[in-house]
Amino acid sequence: MAELTDDVAKRAVVLLSGGLDSMVSAALAREAGYDVYALTIDYNQRHRRELEAAAVIAKNLAARKHVTLALDLRQFGGSALTDEISVPKDGVGPDIPVTYVPARNLVFLSLTLAWAEAIGARDIFIGVNALDYSGYPDCRPEFIAAFENIADLATKAGSLGSGFTIHAPLQFMSKADIAREAARLGLDVGQSWSCYDPQPDGHACGLCDSCRLRKAGFADAGLVDPTPYAA
């Protein structure tokens, strides 16, 4: 395998949405000794609050660089986050919800991979979770493993023997585990944002899948969630 020079060997590109999971993933990358290059995708989602959170998190985690990349997925629609579809508030169900954005993590990881190759990084961090989540197919461990293989096949670096590692450190953690990990890392979780449908007064709705999972995780962990909830 081709060796990387010392100045790039500990670079990692972290997909940073601004949510709790991506915040913890970025902090774990930093704890592991990586220089964090944070990538946030502005896909013209229904609110800007998560993007604002990502900027704060990147700054406070001392990211070497933070790029917010514009990608207007409203042109495609097909999701409650990118189309005129109501965010469901009835609780987490067994089916893939309408908040699923078609192929989002596949698209986002492809962009993350492109930046990683451009700066000589071979490590990518993503905060996907396959336990307490809404059932999105692009959060499954099978997808992460498959993308890691694709990354080597699709890139110059991979063809030259310098392969990529996709780190999903939260893959098999519950939301309670993630909340505890945030506490262990000393993170200000109030800087993160999880709600799909922020209210006009700035409160999280408290009823969407993401809010419900987050609230339950902190409650199960016996920790205080400083997020202001409307319900």
C-alpha cells in the first residue's frame, strides 16, 4: 500500500450535519488524533438551523477547515425534508419514513470521498447509526462496508493501493450510548440540532422522529438534553 506523507497521514474528512451524531463522530475523530476537515452539505433542506449548528460545532472542535457545500436537492424533491410534504409527528414506525432523502448518504459520502482524495486524506468519518434510528437504508452497516469498497475502486488513490477507511464509530450505539459518549467527550450538546421541523419561536418540535429518538436517548442515559422543545 502506498504510504502517505506525515503531514497528511492524520487528516480525516468528517461529514458534519450539525446533529448530535455527527458532532460526536467529529469529536471522536479529533480524539483519535486526526486533523478534522469538516464537510457540511447545504442541500436546501427545509430549515437552516442544522447548518448553523454545524458551523458552531466545527469552530469549537477546532476543525482545520470547514466547507459548506451547496447542493440543491429540492430540485429532486421526494422527501419531507426537500419537498412540500409534512414532517410526520405520530412516532417512529416500522417503515422507512417520508423524511428519508433519496440516496442522501450515498451522495454525501461521494462528495466527502472527493474532498478526502483531493487533500490526501484516507480516513472518512460519518455519524450513521443502525440501532436507534428511523430505518433509513443508507445507515446500514452493509452500505458503509460496500461504500468503502467502492471508494477504492472509484479513485486514483485506491487504484494506486492507497485505500480509504470509512469510520462509522456510532454504528452500533444506541441513542443513550451516544448521549453518554457526548458527555464523556465533554461536548456542549446544546450546540447540536436534531429536529426536522423547527418551530417559529426557535424551539425543536419535540414530535418528529429525530426529536423523539434524541429525547428518549438522553432520558435513557439519565442526562439532561438542553434542547428547547415545543412538545
